[in-house]
Amino acid sequence: MTGSRAATACVPFLLLFLLLARGAEAVGLWRPPPAGGSLFGAAPGRYLTQEEHWMSQTLDHFSPTDHRQFKQRYYEFLDYHRVPNGPVFLNICGESSCNGISNSYLAVIAKKFGAALVSPEHRYYGKSSPFKSLTTENLRFLSSKQALFDLAVFRQYYQETLNAKYNRSGADNSWFVFGGSYSGALSAWFRLKFPHLTCGSHASSGVVLAVYNFTDFDKQIGESAGPECKEALQETTKLVDGQLQSGRNSVKQLFGARMLQNDGDFLYLLADAAAIAFQYGNPDILCSPLVEAKKNGTDLVEAFAHYVNKYYVGTFGASVASYDQQYLKNTTPAESSYRLWWYQVCSEVSYFQVAPKNDSVRSAKIDTRYHLDLCKNVFGEGVYPDVSMTNLYYGGTRIAGSKIVFANGSQDPWRHASKQKSSKEMPSYLIECSNCGHCSDLSGCPQAPSNIEGDSSKCSSPEAVNKVRKQIVDNIDLWLSECQDQGHDKGPSMRTRWSIASY
Ligand SMILES: *[C@@H]1O[C@H](CO)[C@@H](O)[C@H](O)[C@H]1NC(C)=O
Ligand SMILES: *[C@@H]1O[C@H](CO)[C@@H](O)[C@H](O)[C@H]1NC(C)=O
Ligand SMILES: *[C@@H]1O[C@H](CO)[C@@H](O)[C@H](O)[C@H]1NC(C)=O
Ligand SMILES: *[C@@H]1O[C@H](CO)[C@@H](O)[C@H](O)[C@H]1NC(C)=O
Ligand SMILES: CC(=O)N[C@H]1CO[C@H](CO)[C@@H](O)[C@@H]1O
């Protein structure tokens, strides 16, 4: 999730998903591919498992007459499971190809609780696409509402699979849902909409509030950058704007972005490139050379271009082409996550990262109009984010859920779309440290590339992270035990007793 992209398991909501996306193979396969394959660039130990499993999923949960199905990919990891009654942790994959169950801090929690880990891929992404061709017409079943129903159906399906594996019937383990970024919002919304199917939810940087003009995103970039770096970034933006204005398109060449004919697309690339430094806990990689260039009086645009080429594209793995609206229009793209996430943005959640009127870091040309034009150009007429309906459906920050634990990173521009106030039923924690960005509770620091078991030792304040983690674990512990009191997790006999008792 960068600018406009979100991340999975807390990789960029939008941006992060870039990284993960690099591991994706051909998209839109609507039949399971042969087993094996798909071990792209997986650093050793990064995944607990990448062994694919498949289930049949309903295409349209809201139509009683449409019985079409598609294949949904999922993963399971049972090494830590206390057989047969340990809890089941459902790790929700978000807006990118889901290439396995990653070895994040969630793995540590699963070990602690003797939990099974399962992780279904989000519909349409990676190998779970119902259609080969991603025309706007075919994308109409891509929504968070359909995705939540997928999770409910998966939850029931997997419980039966587990029961069959353990030779029992009718047992119901204690379930707990987890997610980060967009999937953090799905995690909170799952508990909201299906409270009987999970004992609780963890929403890491969960963006539960759909925002139309998301100006707070840019404001937070300025705050996270601090005065010196912010000034350097603003000056860079002015210089680039000035060059474009005077028709000097050669500035695009500096960034290896000549293909971006639309100035807005190019400026969006630059805005995202700056944002991810703070979103993923690498502020110095961007700010040190910029501040230094400003002090030395050397060329700021060149210093920034060096960062974009070397870090954002080189190390982080961003794709310049993915900013091109022509590319986004392609209905059979090599990597579809960008088109898919933009569809979700343009049809449901918005999060338009427009420049604030005053004191903006990004170019003022990235405005509401730019986003609306993109939506129309890429998807045609009639695709429009009805943000107020989305917030009416879920409640936004006034979500009326229970047993949901939220956590945000202090430097993360996305935190302003997360739950703002803590309450007894829905505690929320802010993790404060200078490189605590998106999903630091799960990923540690920096947030990209990911750290094995979410190692927090490179956070500027590991204590800040560990303190919030302890609170998260305490909440999980409490809610799992309350769930067990209601008859879950005790095997069939207890459950029967409970059913009788409840009459
Ligand atoms: C379940 O039953 C099968 C066949 O009777 C047996 O091979 C297997 O070990 C059993 N599994 C468990 C977990 O008890
Ligand atoms: C978003 O910003 C645009 C342009 O400034 C403005 O016209 C519009 O009313 C804003 N919409 C909302 C919902 O704030
Ligand atoms: C700025 O000046 C310092 C000290 O003279 C030098 O080491 C550094 O390389 C210069 N940085 C840039 C970006 O020119
Ligand atoms: C605009 O931003 C500057 C710098 O943060 C601030 O000093 C000023 O008060 C702001 N102006 C308005 C109208 O908000
Ligand atoms: C859940 C959570 O930590 N929310 C925080 C997100 O950021 C806002 C803005 O600073 C805080 O007020 C919330 O507490």
C-alpha cells in the first residue's frame, strides 16, 4: 500500500504489495496450476510454508441463483498446533499475491498458543482469480464484502477439513483472525460481521475508515520526515513541478520514467517513493542524502532521483510501469495487483492521496481530479468510490465491534485511516518510535524487507514495540479463554455439553 497501493500482512497496503507481487507468477489462472513452483526470491526462513492448497469458493455470495465457483488458494501450517484442540489463527491475505504464510511475529504468537495457522488468498489476487480477463465487467465481484464472505465460508470449510484430519466430527476449535493494512481492516470487519465465527481479531494498521480526500496521508509524511527533511522534499517537489511546467520532460528521464507520459502518473510515482521510506521504517535512506544535498547546495532532484532509482525501484522493487494508466488498463497484465487494488480504491475505499491545500509534500497536481480521471480512464464510466456507503456499512472508526485489538505505527501515514480511540472492547495502541511504520507490531523494523519472526531489535525503541506486543498477546489470551468458556476448543464432548446447557 503505497500511495495508492495497500499491503498484505502488512507489507504495503498498496505498496507493500509491490514487493510481494514480485513473487507472483502468471495471474488469473482460474484452475489450480501444477503443484510446486512459485518460490520466487523467497529468502530462507521468510515463509513457514508455501505449499499450496485449494478449495472451491462461491463467486457471488449475494446471488441465490448464481452457482458459479472458482478456485481459491490457501496455506496451512500445523507444526505448532496443539492437537486437536489448540486454536486456529486465520491470517488474512490482502491485496497482493499470497505466496505463503510468512514468518512474522504472528508465528511467535502461534507457537505460544499452540495454534494452527491458515491463510487464504484474497479473491482475484495471485492465483485466486475467477477470471482470466480482468475487464471492468469481470471485476464486479471484487469487493471487501465478497471477500469477507469468502473468509466465512473458508472458516467453515477448514474446520471440517481439520475435523476429518483428526478423526472427529462436529468439533469447533477456537478461531482468531489476524491481518495488517487492508487485511487488517478485513480482520476487524470479519469480527464485526461474523462474531460467532471468531473469538476475536487483531487489526494491525487496519484501515477501517474509508477516506475520500485522504490529505492526512501527506500531512503525516511531512510530520514523519521532520522539519529539515520535509523542507528538502518540498523543495524537490517544487523543482520537479517547475521543470514539467516549462516543458522539460527530460526530468522524467532522470527517474527512468520516460514512459509515464501523464505528468500526474509521474508525480504519483515520486510521491509514493517518498512515502514508503516512512511507511516502512527506512526514513534515513531518503532523508540523509536529501538533507545533505540541501546543505551542500548540490542538486536536490538528482539526489532524490538517486534514491528512487537505487532504493525504491532497485531494492524495494517498485515497478515504474505500474504507475502508467495505459498499463493499468491492460486486462491481462503480467502482474495484476495494481489494477485490482486500483479497482478497490475506485469502487469502494478511495483513500485518494490528494495533496493538502497547505504545506503539501507531494505535488499539488495530485488532486481529487487526478484520481477521478484515473478511475474513469482505467475502468470506464460508472466506477466511483461510494465512501459514505462503505463507512455506513462498516461504521468507519465508529465500528461497533468487540474483541478487536488495533495497533498503529507512529510514523505510518496510513494510521489516520485506522481506529482513533481505544475502548475496553476494542483496545488500540500506538507504537511510537522513529522507524515504526506500517504493521511494525507484526514485522518489526524496518517493515520492509520483512524480519524473521518480526524481530524488533532494529526498531529505534524495541521496548515500544514489545510493550504493545505484550498487550496484544494479553488480549488474545483473554478472548481465547472467554471463548473456551463458551465451549470452543474443548473437543466434541464439551461442545455437546455446552449446546445442551444453552437450552
Ligand atoms: C484417523 O484415522 C485414520 C484411519 O483410521 C488413522 O490412520 C489416523 O492415524 C487417525 N488420525 C488421528 C489423528 O487420530
Ligand atoms: C474533496 O476535494 C475536492 C477538491 O478539493 C472537493 O471538491 C470535494 O468536495 C472534496 N470531497 C470531500 C468528500 O471532502
Ligand atoms: C556533501 O559534503 C560532504 C562534506 O564535504 C561530502 O562528504 C558529501 O559527499 C557531500 N554530499 C553530497 C550529496 O554532495
Ligand atoms: C500552512 O502551513 C504552514 C507551515 O506548516 C503554517 O505555518 C500555516 O499556519 C499554515 N496555514 C494555514 C492557512 O493553515
Ligand atoms: C489504533 C491506534 O493506535 N490508533 C491511533 C492511530 O493514530 C491516531 C492518530 O495519532 C491515534 O490517535 C490513535 O490512537
